[in-house]
Amino acid sequence: MTADPAVVADALVLAVEDGLRRRDHRDPYLSVRAATDTHRHDHGCWAYPYQDGTVLGAVAAAAKPARVLELGTALGYTSCWWASRGAHVDTIERDPLHVQLARENIERAGLRASVTVHEGDFDMVVPSLTGPFDLIFFDGYEPPARLLEQVTGSLREHGVVVTTNLDLGERRARSRLGSADGWSTRFVADLALSVRAPAAGRRP
């Protein structure tokens, strides 16, 4: 019997919350986050690193993804965190300088074999990748509806989309994600964990 995605989402939240209570707050990739902040200040770009990689470490420990698709690399901070928990990460970044710096940071972290940095726009790169992925990470408000629909085909049944920065911008991301058809979404801190329902369980 196929598990109810709501049950899967509830179990994932409990595991994440337990992981957050038990986590080690030391950040081995803090230098990458600091370098990203410095780069943004110097170059005036939009490379904002996620605020606390240990939170993603707790999510990875709970979800145990073997393959992660990351939409937006910046300088590689979150790629390092997903890869450090045993996943292979395909990450997409359109800025050529960010791609170069991310690859250098990932190399220095000893994670080159676990992370593939793809240069280009999401619309161009996502269709070229072979799924399925266990987890998709989007660090920027929320995935636009068109992009969410596009990546759904790359996500395994009961795979999870992790979205951050839900209270930035128009501040409507929580309500939109919570009511999205075909997904069971739960919220932990500033994260949305959206579990994909099986195709037969989604409304036409």
C-alpha cells in the first residue's frame, strides 16, 4: 500500500525537529558562507547564503536523500551541506563567476566528487538532468508555480521539496505552499517541507 504523503510529511517533521534538538551547531563550511557575504558586498549581486547550514544538516539526516537537486548555487555553501550528509548534489547556477567560485569552494571542502555544478538557467538545465531526485532545494522565497510543475517530474514519489525564506518578499509563500495541489506541506522554522503525492493521488 502506498503511504499517505501527509503521513510521510508528518513523520519527516518529527524527525527534523528531533534532529534540530540534537544537532551539533558547529559549521565546517562557515568560511564559505562568510566568503559569500563578502562577495555579495563587493560585487552587489544577489548571492545570499542560507543562514544556518546545520538546519539543512538536520533535514538531510531525517530525509536521507541519495540525490539532491539544488536550484541556485551561489558560492556553494548549501551544496556542501547536502553533500556532507552523503547525497550527490546537482546544483544549478546561471552566474558564471558564481559557478567558478562555487566549484573552487566545493573542491577545497573535499566534496568535488559529490557535487556537480551546472551553469545555466533552471528552465534550460532541469530538463537535461536525469532523475529521479529524492530532494529538491530552493533557497529563495518559493519555487514559482511553473518551476514547481517542471521539477515535479524529476522528483521521486514521496520526494520532498525544501523551500526557505518563506517570510521574505510578498510573505504569501506559506499560504501558497500549504494549499498547493498534489503536495503535503509542513513548516519547520523558516522551512517548508513539501512531500509529493503519488500521481494517482493528485487531482487532475
